[in-house]
Amino acid sequence: MLQMVQRPSPIPKIIHHGDKQLRTAIRCFSTLKDGDEKVTGNVVSPLSSFGEDNSGESGGGFTGSDNSSATSSSTTSTSRAVNSIASLNGNKLTQPLTPPGPETFPAWSYEPRPFFHFELLYESKKSLARVGRIHTPHGIIDTPGYVSVATNAALKGRASQKKNGRDFNENAVKVNEEGVLFRSYRDGRKIPLTPESTVQAQKAFGADIIIPLDELPPYHIDDAILRDSVERTHRWEARSLKEHLKNVRNQAMYCVIHGGLNRQLRKESVNYLTSLPFDGYAIGGSLGKNGDELMELLGWMMPMFNEDGSNSSGEVMQGHVNRRNKPRHLLGIADEPSILGAVRHGIDTMDSCYPTRLSRHGTLLSREGKVHIKSGRYSRQYGVPVDRECNCSTCLHYDRPYLWHLFKAKEPVFVQLATIHNLQYMNDLMEKQRQMILEGKI
Ligand SMILES: [Zn+2]
């Protein structure tokens, strides 16, 4: 049996931006060391490529856009079938619909990265669960592992198109080929986000792992509109990767697999995005309306990530890639059962706003069940920490009555203390999962 070297889990760093809108585009993993300097100002470079019309039609409506990335994608000749949904919609096309193929990326970008790699230590014989390590410039992430993101995935709510493809929510005033235009809820200012600008922002931010800009269509959407969205996201991701490869700076970039619950689209998304030189695979898009649908989706999708593309003599075949040796991240799932189920389906890392959101609502996770601290029953449990088995600084220094008091008094420090604990709880949970896989229990 392999002996896991357990490292003390660093408390993930929550990074705050001055502007809520900017956070929507910046999702970075928390492998940052304490003391790392982070840019916290307006790091999204202003772009002038968004016109003022709100037509919301894909491929149109921009003025003065920089088409350099579009030009590069227009020279591609990928064999992938592309459904021209935009022409189906009657939209005027100014950008090619075919995403750039793997041959449009430089040969060096397919070579192993010295600063980032996934080390597969053990694969379960009972399930797709596996134990590994992601080596990053700022340390090692033991997997399966919970990683906190610096931001929540607010983009999901904001960049979403409503069903008719034109009716956008109040924040995302436009989604089209160039990117997303948000309206600041604070001052009404329009904030443009493009694949390129979000990569630049995450680079300035010092993210170890960059997640490209994507669009999350709603759960209920018809297949034609979903295809349109998935393919636009593919083009955005290819543009993001090209922007990233201009100046890698020891940072990694994951793709985001889309396709909702549509098997054909998921398959196309896996095939296309894994053919490009991304450093890992994030599972995004609609993951179903509940935990059962998520498990069903992972059940038929995750085996695709176990394909190593090898022939009978073990060599990776022409035109295939070994998907086993890259890490898989599940974006933005919530509850504990989903997290544990995802591990069994071969997910290596996951994030969610769950621990921080619970903290804000006064809920603390514990091995004895959730502690809803507002309840008066906790006000007299002197000397009892949130979780007796937890070694986080909150549990070492504060008891339940003190936390009850802080919550009741609406002291902002409560959320900090609760978040420290909830994140530690998640890390402990994942550590236990790793042990159980190694012991053959999962
Ligand atoms: Zn604790």
C-alpha cells in the first residue's frame, strides 16, 4: 500500500476584490502561500470592443473589436463537426464558428510542464476513485482534494442567457462572440469581459490554475441553443489558451468541459477540449438539478476521462491523448454527499462556495452534524468547540457560546472564524477519502 505523505493543509486564502463584478471572472485556486503579493485592484484591462447596442446576438454588435484571435481561428481546419446554430438563428456572422484545432497550437505547448503536473499514485479497483498529487509552483495539492476558490462562480448566474437567447439577466447585458458585458450593480457602469481579459486578470492575480471564461446556460434550455453556447464557450476557451500560451509564467490552465446533460454535446466537448494542450480538465456547465442527476452525469461522462488512447502495445495512438494523467476538477458543487460521490467517479479536486456560504449563514460543519450556531442551545455549551476532533484555530481557541455570541452580535469576525473551520472540515473530509481509497474501501 502506498503511504501518503500528509502535509499540513494551508488555510486557503480568500482573496477579495474591490468590485464584485470583477470577481465573477476570476476563479483562482487557493494554493497561494500566505504572504504572496496579490493584485487586488482593477486587474481587468479595459477593453473597447463592446458596442453599446444590446442586441445580444452572437457574432454581431461589436464595434472596433480586435479580431486578432478570430483571425487565428479562421485559419484552422479541424475535422470536428460544427453545427452552425448562429446561421440557424439568422445571426450575421463576423467570426468563424469552427474552434481552432489542436494543430493550431505550438508543438512545445503539448510537452510536459516542469512547473505543473499531476502524479497518479493509486487507482481504486472498486470505482474510478484515485489518489494523486498535483504539483504546482506553490506546493502540492493532495487529491482527491477540496480547493477553495478565490471567488464564487457568480458568473454562472450572470452570464447566463435565458431561454430565448436574448433575454439576459440584469447584470449580463450582453453575451456574444467577443465576450460578456456586465452592468455594474453599483454604478451602472458597463464592464466588458473577454476570454483574453480574464486570462490577463488571473495572470496578474497570480492564480496557479487559470479557468477560462465560460458561459453557463441554464438547466432547462433547448438543445440548439445549448449547442450554440457550448461551441461559443469552446471558441472562448481556445482563445483563452492562446492568450495564456503567449506568456505562461509558470501558471496552468484548465479547460472547462460543457454540454449540460446532453450526452452528445458532453462527448464532443470532452473530445475537443482534451485534444488541446490544457493542463487539466474542469467539469462545468449544468450539472443537473440535484445530486442524483449529478451522479448520473458523472457516471456516464467520467469513464471518458479514463481513456488513455493507447493501442494494444501500450502506445498512445496518433490523434489520441492520454487523459488519465491530467487532473480533473469539478466546478462549483455544493453538498457533502455530492462531494463524496464525485470522488468515486474519479474527480480529483473540487470547489464550491458551500463552506463559505454556510459560514455566512451561521452554519458550522461538524462530525456530529451541522451546527446552526444561532440556536440558543449552543449559548451555554461552555468549553465545547464546534467540532471536538477539529484542529483548526477556531476550534482550538473558541467555544460554541463565544461563536454564538459573535453571530448574534453580527460581528464580522464570525464569518472569518466560521470559514476557517468549515474549510478545515472539508480538508479533513478529503484526507479521510484519500485514506479510504488507499485502504481499498472506496
Ligand atoms: Zn475547527
